Amino acid sequence: MLEKKDIWEHFISTGYGQSKNYKKNTILFRQGDIGQGFYYLSEGEVKISLLSPQGNERDIDYVIPGFLLGEQGIYNNSYFTSASITMPSTLHFFSKEDFTNICLEIPEAASIFTNSLITKVRLLAEATTILNAPAEYRLAHFIYRLYKRSNETTLKISQVSLARFIGTSRITVYKIMNQWKCEKMIDYDKGTIYLLDITKFLNYLNQALYSHNIVSS
């Protein structure tokens, strides 16, 4: 059985999908645009952001190589987030016709796609739920999600990016991370976070969850 990433790479190698290179800061799609298909990121990085009813934009996720984005577009629905390129990237666009043929070739692709879509819906609900949670919780939640996705205890992300993702100032992020550093939960240096104690970090996250009555998704 092929792994998730291998499945999409296999389809690309056999001619499915339209490959395109994108420059940094290119807008891939905007929240509310009607989709005609979905994307697979082969190289680079894509930032996902959400526009609140008040008109405030909040970064809620990074897409890294090997993952899908814009899945709701396959049903000709409007995108519920915006996507922009953060570094030179290569993406592959799959139309509804492509996807139909792909599922005929490898039926398990349908379940992989559906699981990815469900994850994105949960992410959206999660981002909305913790919108007004304390900055410490939002930061811990985001960093732990990055860890779970990559399964790596070394995370390369700047304090400026973290501040944008949780909707606060870089100074606030700096103060929180300094406190965590003193507690030996993390270390950081030049845009890299080192998770020193995952168990302690998760306990901190759970304590914050209950102490602030935050509903977990």
C-alpha cells in the first residue's frame, strides 16, 4: 500500500494534475473564491489564513510538502480560507475529472482525500474556538500542532510568524517563550524552536485548556 505522499507523487508522475511553480507572496486562492479542484504541495510552503467577520485576518496553518490544500474546491464550493505562497513553491492542481479518474485507479485515494478534508474542517473549527483564548494557550496549541504534524522536536519558525499565527505581538511571543525556556520546556535560537520535554509541554497545554475553560476540538 502506498503512503499518502507517495500516492499523490505517483499520480503526478503518471500525468495527473497540472504542475506550476509559484513565486513568494503569490495568492493561490482567497477565502470565498469558488474552487474548481484542489492542490498538492510538492515543494515549498503555503500559508493558510482566515478572515474573521470583523475583517481581521489570522494565519492559522502552514502547508508543507506532501500535503493537500483547498480540498473543498473539488465540490465547486467556496474556499473557507485563503492561501498564499511563503517561498518559491511547486504545486499540482487536480481537477474534479482528475480526481474521479484517480479514485478509479486507486480507490483508497478517496478516503485519503476525505480524511484530509475533515482535518481542514476541524482546523477551521479549532481556530475559531480558541480565537479569544489567552496568548499562552494559542501559542502552545500552535507549536504542539506543528510538532504533531512533523513528528520533529526541532521546529523552524520565526517569532514574527508565530505572532501572526496567534494574533499577538512579537514581544508577547518573546516573553512567553522566555518563560518556557526558564521552565526548560523549550529552547530557541535564530528562528528555531527546540522542544525539550514533550510531556511537560503537553501537560502545560492541558492545564491551560481546563484552567481557561477552553473547549477542545
